Amino acid sequence: YSENLLKTMNMMLEVDILLIKQIDLKYLSKIRKLLYLLMLNAPSEPNVSQLSLEIATSRATIMNYIKYLKDARLLNLLYSVGEDFPKKPKQIFVQNTNLMHVVSKDTVDRESECKTFLYNALHAKHKVNLGKKHYDFCIDQKYQFKLGNNNLSKNSTNTFFAVDGITV
């Protein structure tokens, strides 16, 4: 299963990105390395300057590559309310939790996996932005979501908690 996912990811890089975006084959290794670095740290805020040094390309090119990876449905980008590309995303998520396990093997953090799953589930039907204050996500600019049960204002009608591992 992991081998098939890796083959599919590779095909997406070679076909969806290189051919459709008309990028020269010599840049494939840079795009691959960028995807790998982003997936290792996801979900997290990208340090575009550091990535541009590691990939040996400009910040603008890094941002374009990130957009191409999003368009190929390998990554998801999370922005604050009212922001969008070409601004730097507040967080980058792997498109699917299965991809996290292919790249990171046994080192996938449980909280990162849950956060990625929740983002993907909400993103399917709603506009998802970075949550305000201590919340993880803001849905449709109306509802606040928090992963876990952290004694935040539970009496608000616009606040929801995604809790994992409850024993019933």
C-alpha cells in the first residue's frame, strides 16, 4: 500500500505539476525535496526563507511550488480569515493522513494526525481558516473548532471541540 501511494505521489509530481505547469524536468528534485520537508513538519507554519536556502531557490519560487503542490492535492494551506495566496500560509497540512504515514513512517505525531484529519474533514464542505486566539480552526468565518478538550469557553454556541479517545 505504501509503495502504491509513493508511486501515485511521484506521478502527481511528474504529470500534474511538471507537465501541466510546464516546469522543466531539472526542477523536479527541488519540488520533491520541498514536498518532503513540508510533509515532515506538517502541520506547521512554513519558514519560507529557510526553505529557500535548503532548496537553493528564491522565496517567490518556493511560494509558487507550494501553490503547485496544493493544486496537485498533495498539500492543504491554512490562512487567516481574509487572506489567501500569494500570502504565506499560516499552516501547511498534508492532504491526507495516509500520506503522512508514507513519508514519516512510525514517527507521525498523534496530535498532528488528528489535526490533519479534522482539517480535511472540515475542508471538504466548508471554508476553513486559522482559528482565533487558542482555537485551531475557524469554519465559515463563524464557528471555532479546537482539537481536544482544553477548558476554553464551552458555553459559546459557536465553539466546538473535537475530542479523541473518549471511553464510554
